[in-house]
Amino acid sequence: MVSKDLKTFTREEVAKHNKPDDLWIIVDSKVYNVSRFKDLHPGGASVFAEGDIAGQDATEAFYGLHRHEVLLRPQYARLQLGSIEGEGSVIYSREQGKLSDVPYAEPTWLSAGYYSAYFKESHRRLQAAMRTFMDEVVTPDLREEDGKRPSAHVIKAMAELNIHAMRMGPGKHLKGLVLMGGAVSPEEFDYFHELICIQEISRCGQRGYGDGLQSGAVIGLPPVMNFGSSNLRAKIIPEVLSGQKFICLAISEAFAGSDVAGLQTRATKSEDGKYWIINGTKKWITNGTFADYFTVACKTDTGFTVILVERSEGVETKPIKTSYSSSAGTAYITFDNVKVPVENTLGPEGGGIFVILSNFNHERWVMCASSARGQRLIVEECLKWINQRKAFGKPLSSQAVIRSKIAAMISRTESVQNWLENLTLQMCNMTYKEQAQKLAGPIGLLKMYATRCAQETAADAVQIFGGRGITKTGMGQYIEHYHRTVPFDAVLGGAEDVLGDLGVRQAIRQMPKNARL
């Protein structure tokens, strides 16, 4: 901890402490004694020997090498002796619960002086509450690199504020609940409120950990909510939304991904017709390693059927190492003669294709929302970097080629967000059935566009950050992580080309027969 008896110094006094065994520096008007620390400095002691560092204001040099958060860590904060007389700190990083004032760091509706036809006061209240919760409760628990799943107290805290419930979208499941401490009522909750929840969670910048925050439920629970029996809904929904149990969506296999018709996991009826006997495997299943329930797509004698499977004898899950964190619980699942009551059938027997495809819309929309926010985080990181980094004696922002990359990144981010908001408006005004019929193509096209934009932005960001952009820690940590994990959005929920083709095929089906050039 920083000592409470901090003193004030003049710059002349600090300048006298410029020897190896008596070395002070100034960073943002704060005075630090690095005499003992210099030999422990990860970059070596030689950097402190420079004439413009020892006993001098090293603010520019420091921020060319380190993130602001370094100064806030206890082991470094204790090095502070005091501050410069008559001066105050002017540099800040993220402020808990606050909006960023970096241009384009926030969606337009959250930017000062701008307007939106979609967002109302309840949306602003929810956003403010979600931002504070994420910064105060979730951020201290971020554990992307150690691979551990989110802490139980975080999942519980989310449940207490009914965040898990809000991430399922508007509906009967919200009735009677107090949402985010009363920020929004269940009656007024719409898909724009859900969009806020998604994007505030995505803002943490750690994709694997973020997916560990019940993302399996976001895609695995809706089939239960929309197609499960009343008894099934009464049991499963409260367990999952309270954070007591986890559920995942198990569709993809080693044999088939986007090609749903190629799935090989099979379910056959027992002789008495009371049970499904399931055999097969599933692969790349988010939250699968710690899931209690599995929403499983199976081949049956009457076609495809979706069945809710509880973790039991014959169900085995193994972690899969992917390019992002094990915090997400990505799993390979084996079903070996798993016995499941027929009452666990979701939707009509043989009608699983409709269950799967209608669920895809919401899943892909969620991915688009997450992608849009992820791109915005990278824009913010890059704008900060080019403003503080110097190259050839000038700020990086003075380079036309850099500004060109930033312009493209901003344009892509804003276009994705605006298309996303347009489709969100359609969802707010359509029934679940209408969404399934009309929005599969547009959402598929948006996901294709969003993920391609994301990959271009990731590549540009690495070029802007250089070596730091491929380093897991330090200045470019968010850039490296984003560049490494951005393909997830392009693959999960349907590959880009498949979704693009889906959108065009749907458009062709709607073409008027008498249309001519």
C-alpha cells in the first residue's frame, strides 16, 4: 500500500537524486524512488541510467513501455514517495463504472451529444448498472490465462441481479423478477436491454473467461424455454438462472459442424418406449466440461430430435485445448448408452431441425453483439496507443498509413453496430416464430460481415502495435488476445461462407417471379 505520509517535492529536488544508489523519477507528477527496484526491473536496470530518466520526468518514457495499471499495483505503488509541489496527476486509465471519453470507444448512443431512436432511460440505467457490476465484481476475477472457470461468487452475484435471466432475452421467465436492482422492469425489458448485457460482458476483453460466464446457457437454455414440457421448464429454468446448475448446447461433432444434416449422434427408443438411448459424440461444446445439462441434437428414426440430457452414467466430458482459455470449458462429449426419459424431448419428435434453426437466430445475434463490442475495444486500444506512442520522433498518429488503418477500423465497427441495432429493432417487433421465418438470412449475413470485419481489424491492430501486438502481456495484451481468438466468432454458430450463402438463398426465395432488369 502507498504510505499515507506522502511528501511534496520540487522538480529541482528530484533532479538531485540521479545516481545508481539514489535514483528517483517522476511519472505523471508522482515521485518514485526506484533505487532498489531498478535491479528488479523486467527490462533491466540500464533504462534508468539514461540522462533523461534518472532524476527527471519519465512520464513519456514510462507510457511508451507500460500500461497505466502497472502504477496501481501494490508492489509498484509502494515505491511512491510523494508528488511534485503544485502539480496534480492528469493521466488516467479506465475508471470503474464510467463511460470512456475516447472517441468511438462507446456506441453512438452512449457518446456525449449524440442521439438514438432505439435506447431509452431504462436502457441507460441498465447500462450504468452493468458497467459498474462488471468493473467492480467481474474484472477483479478475470482469469483468462490461468484457465480456471469464473469463480462461484461471480456466478452467484450475477444470479442475484438476474443477469443470467436477462441474457435469455425478454419473455415470461422475467415475470416477477427484480432486474439489476430495479434498473429495468420485466415488462419493459426488450432485446436492446439484452444487447446491453451482452456488450457490457464482452467489454472485459477476455473471450474465454467471458464464455465461462454461463454462455452455454445463452444458447443451451432457450430450446428448453421454448420447446420443453411444463414440468421440464419448471425444474430446469430456475436451476440454471439461479446459477446452481450449468447447461450447454451440444450440436457440433467431429463429423459435422455447419452441416447439421451430417450429425451422427443417435437416439433410439427403449423397448417400452419410455426412454431414449443415446450414443455418439459432440465436439467443441462451450461450457461442456462443467455442464450439468446438455441440449443435444440427435438422429432418430423420424428425423432429427433435440433431447435434454442430464449429466449421468454414460456421459463423459473431456477438455479440448483451443486457442483461447480453458475458462470457457470447451469440451469433447461422449454419450455411451445414456438413458434419458422421453419427456426430455424438446419440441416434436423428428422436429429437431426447426428447434435447432430457430435457436440459431438468437445464438448468432448474440455473437454479432459480442463481435461488435470486441471490435470497439480494439479501436479504443489503438487510438490510445497511437496517441502516446512515438515513432521517428513524432506521435504514431502523425503517420498517414496509421490513420488510414484506424479509419477503416472505425468504419467497420460502426457499420456492424448500426446493422446490429437495426436487426435488434426487428426482433423487438416480431414474434419468436416470425424471427425464425424472416431473420435467419439477415442475421446470417450480419454474422458473416461482422466476423470478417473483426478479422481485418485484428490484423490491422497487430500492425499498429507491432511486436507488442503478438505479446500476451503488457501494452498489447488485448490486441494479442483478440487476434488469437477472433476466429472463434467466424466459426462458432456457423462458418462465414455457410451463413453468407444462407442469407443469399433466403433472398432468392423471396424474389418476385416477375422481377426483371
